[in-house]
Amino acid sequence: MQALTPADFTLDRIRLKEPGPIPEDEARWAWDWMASWGVLHGGFDAATQINRNVEQRALELAAAALGSDA
């Protein structure tokens, strides 16, 4: 096993966007994609896979970090 380097990534495919709630359709797409590769098993259940409390706390932490950079 070797460490990854920037050359291992296609950097123009990386997309950044402002933190925000995860739309259910995007979460479902990601789940289905990972399941198609055998990474996840079972069906997608929004109530189980999207924990809005954890998501909200992560958004608060991201906003605080962005605010400290100003």
C-alpha cells in the first residue's frame, strides 16, 4: 500500500460547494452508487441514513470554521 499523491486524483472533477443540508435525492444517488460497487448493502432509508441532528452540528462547525478565517 502506498500513500496517495495529487497525481492520483483528477483534480478538475473535484467540486466544492457551500455546506448545506444533503438533499434526499443526492443521498439516495450516492447510496445506490456505493451499493452498486458492493460497498454498502441493503436499501436506502432516508430516516436511517440521514441524521439531521448530526448534519446540523456539522454545518454549525463548518460555519464557525469559515467565520474564523475572515
